[in-house]
Amino acid sequence: MEDDWRNGGFGLYVHWPFCEAKCPYCDFNSHVTRTIDQARWAEAYELEIDRYANQTSGRVLNTIFFGGGTPSLMKPETVAKVIERARHHWPFANDIEITLEANPSSVEAGRFSAYREAGVNRVSLGVQALNDRDLRRLGRLHSVAEAKIAYDIARTAFDRVSFDLIYARQDQTLSDWKSELNEALSMAIDHLSLYQLTIEPGTAFGDRYKRGLLRGLPEDDTSADMYHATQEICSAHGLPAYEVSNHARPGAVSRHNLIYWRYGDYVGIGPGAHGRLTIGARKLATETYLAPGKWLDQVFKETGESARHHLSPQDMGYEHAVMGLRLSEGLSLSRHGSISGQEIPSVAIADLAGMGMLSQNGDRIRATDQGRAVLNAVLGRLLADS
């Protein structure tokens, strides 16, 4: 178990909690504020990297991911300081992937060359829609024209550019989504993250939905049709799904996210960030303070980490299965047994395979396209006795 994390790799996640505006669908830990002391935030990130590096010395760092919030509101020098402090402590993999999430406004796009000089080599753009009306409904501050300009600038600055789209939006038809997806695929993109709109409690959309004011959402059958159309269209364009919501050309997958899905180890710093770290022979779950001010104060007192606990073999087995079956490559049964101390019942695998939900090839089981569409039900059957 001590070296099991090597099957997934080792990464660093840096959470930047600030946005220009709060999107009504968003349930991430993001906040709107007028003033940000970026020098103090950079120092806090550096201190947290120092602390975690002491616990993970000698590891090769495969990825860094700046997420949020809106990390493209970070000054390039803030990003550079974080990368340099990480480089000081951990040997970088020769092919290290350093990703920054960005909103496609013209001001932020102008920073792309400075981010590249800081060490960022992959950008993920939060486009979300290629329709101005829907962008306004989603609370986005950019237009389609600005998104396309930002994408073009990003393509000149970085070899690897991804963007996100949300489907099953208000008043969106299956035909609308097919047209929009084909337009996105015409932009020489090599990675797309395509998410179905989900209405989360505690968000502005959640409150509107509860009051019956969020009208025009597609029926479940239409949303399912959109999901299946997404798989077909992306595959036909050479971007098959390598994960439930992520599509890429060969060699263009998100290496950082693969660390999560392959159940590797990752340091999580910043307000609300989570981590998974194998220390000795036990895997730890780490959490941080949610409120930005609280997190910042605690870092300078001792640590921004609010809790850590050892995961039980049962917990690790559950996480490994939940993450691994999201991937088209699937799950190693022998590794699952090593992690959890329990085997997935062969009768459950056989039943799901008979229904067309799973396939098995030697040691690996994979959810089929049909199975990934109802993955929670598949997992419930597989893990019912664990």
C-alpha cells in the first residue's frame, strides 16, 4: 500500500478562491471581493508548499493545477512564485503539466504570455456556452466573440488548450446542442470538458429551481439524448471520452485530473482544497478552511489545513472504484483488492456485463457508454457488499 499512489502519480492543486462575479450554477468555493493582497497570498501558498514538502520529500511532481474561483485573476508573478517554490522542493517530471483555469475575458487573455513565462504550459478556458443569450443566463461576463478571441490567443501561447461547455441548459434542444458541439469541435480543439447542467442546493439556480422559477430545463430523456449525442459526435471527430465528461485527442488528456481518477496522491492548498496523501503505509484525506480570510490567518499561525484523517480500507476501495470507473480505461480488480482488502463480487460483474453496463478484459473492468450514463447505479451494484 505504501507505494500504491505511484499508480496514479503525484500532483499539486492550488485553489484560488476569488471571482469577478458568482455564477448562479456554481457550488465551488468562490468569493467576490474588491481587494486582494496578492503578495500575502503568494507567501501563504509558499508556506503551505513548504509544509507539505517536508512530508513528501523526494517525490517527483507530475502536475500542478491552478483551480478556482478564477485563477486567471492571479498576477503572473503570484503564479510564478508558487511554481518556483514547488520546483525548489520537488523534482519536476520531465513532462510536468502545469495547468491554469482562465475566464475568456480580453484582459485575462492578455496575461497568457506572462503565465507561459511563469511556467504554465496548459490552459483550461471556462467558455461554458457558444451562445450569448445562454452566457448571460449562466452569469458569465464574457461574450462568444470574446471567448473565441481568448481561445485564439491561448492557442498561440500554449501547446495545450482545453475549454468547458455546459449542456442541458434552459430552452436548449438536442439540435441546438449538436450544432454548438460541432462548432466547438471545428475550433481545432484537442480537449473538451462537457458537463450536464446540474442544479445544486445553495446556489442561485438551486434557489430559483426550488421556487419554480428556473424554467425550460430539458426533460431527463432529452438530457440523456444529449449525453449520447455528445459521445457519438466527439468520437467521430477524434475526441473520444476518456472520462465521463472529458474528451481528448490521443496524448491530450488532462494529466492532473488523471491523478485523481487513477487514485494517486495530491497536495491540496488554498481555501476549501482537499488532498490525498500516502504517508508511510496509510492514505490520508486532508481538508482546508473554507473561508479565504480564515484560511489565510491560519496559514500564518500554523497551517491552513483544518482536518486530516486516515482512510479505512473500505473508504479507499470505494474512492478507487468511484474514480476508476469514470475512466474509459476502467479499473484494475487486483489493485482494488489490494487497496480495499475485498474483492468485487464476480456475480455482480457478470450481472452488469449481461446488462451491457460493464465489460471485462482480464484484470480490468470498464463501464460501457451505457453504464457510464448511469454510473451511480453501476457502482451501487458493484459495491453493495463491500
